[in-house]
Amino acid sequence: MSKLKKVSSQDLKDELQSRGFFVDNLWTTEDVKSMFNCTEDEAQEVLEQALTNESTMEHIWEAIDYHGQENELSINQSNQI
């Protein structure tokens, strides 16, 4: 794991993007710390709670659906109920 500390954040993002991850909107503990006086662990917990709660996840899926349809993408038949 210590080898990764030598890799730049941009190189890490590029690698994740090459594996299919969206990396243009990443949140960091600094975002939380700019709003609250907290430890690194507390900031991680706030991010985990904010980004994985049911409401956030539902909004993301709705936005993916909306923009996919706006871009006239065909619906994946294996994803239909």
C-alpha cells in the first residue's frame, strides 16, 4: 500500500477512470473539514453517511435514468422489470 502513496492523485484518478469509474466529482475529507471542526475519521464518517444514504442513492439513479433517456440511449433489456 505504501507504493500507492508515491502515485499522484491524478494518476490514481486516471487509472480508476480507465476501469470505468466516474472520477470528475470526488469528495474529500477537506470538503467536510471546511465546514466543520472535526477529525479525519469524523469527516470520513460524514462523507460515508452523506453519500450512501437512501435519498442520495435514489437521486443518483433517477438522474442516471433521466440523462440516459435525454441522450436517447436505448434501455438495456436485461435491466427491465
